[in-house]
Amino acid sequence: MGYAILGKEVGPIGYGLMGLTWYPTTESTGEEKIAITKAALEAGANAWNGGEFYGTSLQDNSLSLLSKYFDKYPQDADRVCLNIKGGFRFPLDVDNSPEYTCESVQNCLNLLGGKAKIDMFEMARRASQAEYLESLRLLDRFVKESKIGGVALSGINANTIRQAVKITKVAAVEVEISLWATDDPTNGVCGACAELGIPIFAILSGKVRSLEDIKNGFAKQRPCNQGENFEANLRLIEKVGEWAAKKSCTPAQFAISWVASLSKRPGMPITIPIPGGGSLERVRENTKVVELTDKDMDEVDAYLKEFSHAGEIVAGEFKNWLDMTDTTEV
């Protein structure tokens, strides 16, 4: 089963590009990264999520990788629904000013060089209300000028979504939803998206069995991944393994398919998980859809209702990046 975003058909599982360019060194060569990305597309994961700041500089990132990809596979440009995050001064300094938003969009367009369309541009985080809303108006103008296909949102609350739709058509909202991050399905974001007909791109937690598996600096700083908190949360990881065994799939496939299956629940919007994958093996694993029955979903619900996640998902200093409390009307 697939969905349509801005008139493009997309699969039930997307693909997150961050891991291919985020670190200064990776295990994959440039050609291998292109092959990995191609494998995701051929597996049906054609909703791609990248970032201007996913790399070693604002010139070496998801866009520079995509430019090389479309050099090799120009015929794939129309097959992909491309969402690009910007609005960060390198390395990680939020800037929602219209001036920088304009600069960010133009840099992304320049890096792609017209080889593919940016279907959605997304300010990665919301800093100040006034600048954010003014930049949304700017992005709306860019849509009308056909510079970009649409506008997506990220790191925002339900009220900000309702503010945004008064300014521009919101094509998608990106939030973290996983078995380890269940706040968004219950804090109003999903309800607002369902009400307004906006699909969600769901960011997922990585494949973790021990603290040694956590290589990402941000993930290491999360309170939920610290000491006793991690040990407590490991119980859920073990439970996912049990559920996966019943479905003859891997724990990652079960966790990803659980997110995708939220789309079928009453009161939920279309929810498209966007797992990453830095190898052909991992991409093929993560893009396989496992059909979960209502009974499967109910069993997970019952467990999560009794399970207490230990520690917060977001480290203290990064909470400032998340728009969780603003209630100002447009």
C-alpha cells in the first residue's frame, strides 16, 4: 500500500539519508553510498529525507551526494519524493530568519543543480516565532514560484502546525515516533495532522542492543541512553525481539512496521517511517514491510501502557531546538 504526497506516489516506508554523510568518515565509499541509495529506491522506499547540514559542511552533505546520484541515474529524479531540511548554520546553529532561509534554499538548489526537484523544503527547527512564520511566508512564495514543490515542518507542536497551515500548504510533518518515542502519537501532533490531512515522516531510533551500539554523539547524550536508564529500556528491546520472532522478521523490521501500521489506526494520519541504512543489507532489511494485525498492535499497546520509558529522549541542551510550548496564534 502506498500514498500520495504532492501528487507523487510514495511507498509505506521511506529512506533517511543522514547516516550516509553525517560523519566525517564512514565505512562506505561514494559509489557504495550511491548503490545503497539506489537499493532503497528499488525496494520501494522513494520518500527520501536529507539535510543541508547532514555532512561535513554546507557544501558536502545530502545534496552533494544526491547530485552525484542523479548524475548516474537521471531517470530516477521523477521517481523520488525529496524532502530536504535546512535552516541550520553549520555545524548546528538554528537560524529561521527569512534572509538565511532564502540563502539555505538557494544553496540546496545550487548543490542539486537542477538534476532533481526539491519536493519539500523544511526548516529543521523553530527558533523564534516571528522569524519562523515570516520564513514560512517566504517558502510559500518559493512554492508559487516553483523553486520548491512544497513546505514541510519539523520539531514543532500541534499549535504551530495550525499556525503554519494559515500561511502555506503543509505537505508533511517530521517528528520522532518509534516504540521508544511514543510522545508524539499522544501529544496532539498526530491528531492535528490527521485533522488537517497532513502525512507524517517518522524519525526512528537506531538498532541498539548495548551502549557500544550507540555511535552518534546526539544519541549518546540522550538521558534514555545513560546507565541505568538504558538498562531499564533494554527490556523493551528484548520484548520487540519476542514480537519479531512471532512474525518471522527482525526486530528492526517489526519496529519499523509498527510505525507504518499506525496509519491504519482511527484518528491517526498517514505515518511513513524513514529509517536509514548504511549498507545494502541494512537497507533491504529496513524497507521490508511486515503486515501487523490488529491483534499484534493491541498486544504492543497493552505492553507500552504498562512499560515506563526511563529517561528523556532529548538531552537538556537540545530541548531548546524543539517547539513544544508556544501557544501564540497567528
